Amino acid sequence: MKAQPIPPSHLPVLITRPQPQADRLAADLLAEGLSSVRLVVSPLMQAVFPQVTLPEGDFNAVILTSEAGAMAAKALRPGLPGTAYCVGRRTAEVARASGFDATSLGQTAAEMLPALAAMPGPFLYLRGREASVDVAAELRAMGKIAQATVIYAQDPAPLSAEAQALLAKGEKVVVPLYSRRSTRLLVEAIPPAARSLLRPILIASPLLQDLPEPMQAQAVVVDTPDGKLMQVAILRAVQTLPP
């Protein structure tokens, strides 16, 4: 049964994910009944794709830990092995659309490491410029052969004028956060006076470390790092937190 629209008196939602994830999250929330709630999309990162020279070697599989990485790998596909081990269902879907035989091995890079340890290498980790876990280094520490190549970057982007105006109103705002880097960028971008007004919804507990005290106290962490659970937590926050 389709969710009922949420009354407009409930909290607005600030979406800071990179594109296309930001617009997809907004569309999913609208489909779940948030048509009457203000959704402000203001990505704090923008994907850029530099020219890449792949390392020489006979690799058995590539490792992809993000949708942006899977998108970047498409242009490199002729020089890559056909097997891809991925973080998350969405990354695997994008990798399959790019021609890989892709399998999701977990919801985080750390979660996929035990499964990778049982797979035959050598591995090529196609990573972003910034990464919370160096998967190739972790695999080498396990005795595996693995190399890494940077194939994309997420450059910081400023808050939009609409997002700045929303924060300047002095009202409470729900803000979902999906990575430690996006959490840090948000803290840097918002005025200190607005921190106590934000109600962060976190995909994993390590993100708490990057929040200042006023925001830590207001944060909600989902039980499992999963996109659907994040949507449920966002809806619950919008419906139940006092404005």
C-alpha cells in the first residue's frame, strides 16, 4: 500500500549526496509519501573522472566500492577483467550495466574484505581519490596480490543558495549522511549556529566521530548500512521528530 503524504508541518530534508544518488533519493522519498515535505537537494561532492593509465598485470577481478567507481570503470572496460566484486547492490547493478560479471560482497568496504580473502586474485582496486578503507593494502596484508588505481574523485561542492537559505531560517532539518567524507564536508559547510538544528540520519556508527557534540546528540544511526533502511529512518524522523 502506498504511503500517505506527510503533512507539510513536518521537518524538511536536506539531501547532500552526490549526483545521481541525490536525485534518486529525493525521488524515492517522494514515492514514499514525502510529496508535501520540502526536499532540498544540494550535493556536497561532484564526481570528476581524470585520465587513467591502468597498471600492467594479469588481474583476475576488479574491486569497485562505489557507484561512481562503477561508472568510471565503464570507459576502461576493454582493458579490465570481466569479473567485478562490489560494495552494495547499486554498485553491482551499475557494474553489470557496464559489462562486468558483478557480485556484491557487502555493504561496506570493510565488510567485503573477508569474502575477498577467499577469492582468487590478483585484484585491481578501482578506487576514488579519497577512500575510508584502502582495500588493496588490506588484501596485501592478508597475503593477496592486489594493486590500486585512482579512477575518479569527488571534489567538494558548496551548499546551494537554497540550502543556505533553509539553514538560515533557524528551523530543524533532517539530513541523511552516507559517508564520513560527506559528514565532514557538511560540518565544514554549515554555520556553527545551525549545528544544533540538524537531525542527522547516519548510515553507520563511524560517522558519529565526525560530528560535533550538538549533532552527535541528535543523530540516528541505522542498524545496518542499507539504503532502504536509511529511507525508513528518514521517513520516521520526518514523521515523529517535533518541528
